[in-house]
Amino acid sequence: VGTLGEKDLSGKKVLLRADLNVPLDDGQRIADDNRIRASVPTINFLMGKGAKLILASHLGRPKGVTPKYSLKPLVPRLSELLGVDVVMANDCIGEEVEKLATALPDGGVLLLENVRFYKEEEKNDPEFAKKLASVADLYVNDAFGTAHRAHASTEGVTKYLRPAVAGFLMQKELDYLVGAVANPKKPFAAIVGGSKVSTKIGVIESLLSKVDILILGGGMIYTFYKAQGYAVGKSLVEEDKLELANSLTEMAKSKGVSLLLPTDIVVADNFAADAESKIVPASAIPDAWMGLDIGPDSIKKFSETLDTTKTVIWNGPMGVFEFEKFAAGTDAIAKKLADITAKGVTTIIGGGDSVAAVEKAGLASKMSHISTGGGASLELLEGKTLPGVLALDDA
Ligand code: 3PG
């Protein structure tokens, strides 16, 4: 959008792909409006330039037209945030869309219906992409969260609509998740958690070539412990990933990365919010117990280490933070990151559950960057390129 700054956009129809895939509760109320708010700067900028905005997004994973996945419930919140009456279309292509777009005043906003109501969207069908493109004069993609999908509204459309440029949110996400990770202020630490090592192999391997310190937590650590011969009780272990865990440990050593695993564990007698719990050394989890969080000694050691860093990226919680009793480790990391951000450390929260944890702790505004993309940020951290980004003029 920066490159569009000099262009006269008044009266120009802009197709803006945003990721407005927000969670809706049973009453069709928006449960979390972060993605809508994150899209506002680009929308405001284009409105301010007098463009006619045609906003496209998916919501959920509908199979065909499904009222439950309509974007209509977003209209009041969008209108409120933008200070205009957002017009809603019943479709995302076709005559009605064309009419509504043409009738928009300069600075007006039209929200298209869910692009995934057409199977052609995910198939990246050229005819469908052409129809999407046909209503606008230029294309802006701000949908970072969907940039890992080569769909008609994120990739195909750019073949028929130019210029095609990145919005402010897309730019910011890339600045942090690519820029800050490629050229970090050092020491650079990554904290990787989450339940399974199998879903984080690519991220860990890729980060091992970049970081000075790798801190591991969450359910995946029990696979590392078992591989080292520790007693893990009933903890979650991926038996087929034991060798992999050892080779990641070796890889860290050979690259001179200091690898930190928790030294103590909060164990539970079953997987439940009200389970009995106690703290045990990481090397000696009793038979009938399972690890659900990192212990106080680990929190202390991790915190001391984080105090020495200049850049930190976090992906994946330290324990089962959905259960209050096992949220202390994840909460402590969130607080520590907020604390060091205030001291000038660059902190990047890379998508998914760790974002939810930071939000739950009320610390979202205290981090340098919180990603709006789960899958997309993971793929970037794995070192992959995103088709939705590659397709843009400014890629
Ligand atoms: C997300 O929520 O991660 C994005 O909106 C992409 O959605 P998808 O995984 O259904 O493609």
C-alpha cells in the first residue's frame, strides 16, 4: 500500500483481500475481533484516498453456500470500526456485486459474501478468479493469515488484476516474521511449545540455523525426555519420533545453539481441569502421572535466559493453558516477554495457541508483534514462501 501512496486512487475500485476469518459463537456474535481490527489500517488508508473498497474474505471452511459461514455478522462491527455504513453483498461475484461496487461513494466500503461459498475459490479456478478481478481496478492483499493458500482470491486473481500489492498488515507480518528473524538483534531466542513435536519439526529445524538459544516446552518435551531415557509416566509421547528428538538435540549441539528443556514439571493424575497435581523433577515423572505444565524452577531458568536476549520468537504454549491449574508456565512466559519488550527486546508471537495465551493474559498490546496467521506464520518460520505473497508486484 505504501507504493500506492503517490497514486491518485479517488474513485478507483480496489479489491482488498483481508483475512476476516474470525470465530463466531453460537449466537453468530464475533468471539474475537482481532483480525478485523488488524485489517483497519489498510482499509482506512484506502478510504482516505477516496477509493471504492471491495472487501473480500473467507470465513471458516464451508462446503458450498452455508448461512452459518456468512460474513453478514461482521457488518456492524466493521461499520463501527470504520465509521461508515458498510454495504453487504449477497454474493462475491456477479451482477449485483458489480452494481453495488459502482454505486459506492468514494471512500465507501462493500463487503462481499464468503468467497469459499464457491468451491472454485480453493481450487484456484481461473474463471472464478477472473470474475473476482473484473469488478476492480487494482488489488491489495492484506490477508496474511491466508497467504499460505494458493486460492483464487489470494493468488489466482493477481493474474487478472494489476497492480497487486501488499497491505500494511501483510507488510508488518513479513517485516517481523521474515525480516526480524533473518536479521535479528542478538542474542536471538526461540521458544517453541505445543503438544506434538511432529507438527513443529520444520520450525525447529529451520530456527536451529538462526537462533542462539532454543527453549522447548509443551507436550512435545516428553518425546525428548523419553528419547533421553527419562521416566515420563503417562505423558504424551510420540513413540515414532524418539530418534528425531535425539537428532534435533544433536543438531542444536552441532550448530552451537543452547537448547533448554524444562528442569521440573507440573504433573497431573489425569487430563482434567481439576486433576490432582504436583511438581516433580523432569527426569522422574511417576508412573501414573502425566506432565501438563513446566514447573517453577523451569520458569525461573527460562526467565533468566530471556533476560539476556535481544530478539525472541514464541510459537506454542508451555502447558495445557486452557486449564487454569496448568497455565502458570505459559502465563509466566507471556509476562516475561511483556516485561522484556518494555526494555527494548523485540518480541514476536507467531500465531495460533501462543497468541490465544497472550490475549488471555491481557498482554497482547505489550508485545512487539502478534501474528494474525496460524498456519501462515508457521510456514514462514519453516522457511517456506507464501503463494499469496509471491503473487504480488512488491514480492
Ligand atoms: C486461518 O484461520 O488460519 C486462516 O484464515 C486460514 O484458514 P484455513 O486454514 O481454513 O485456510
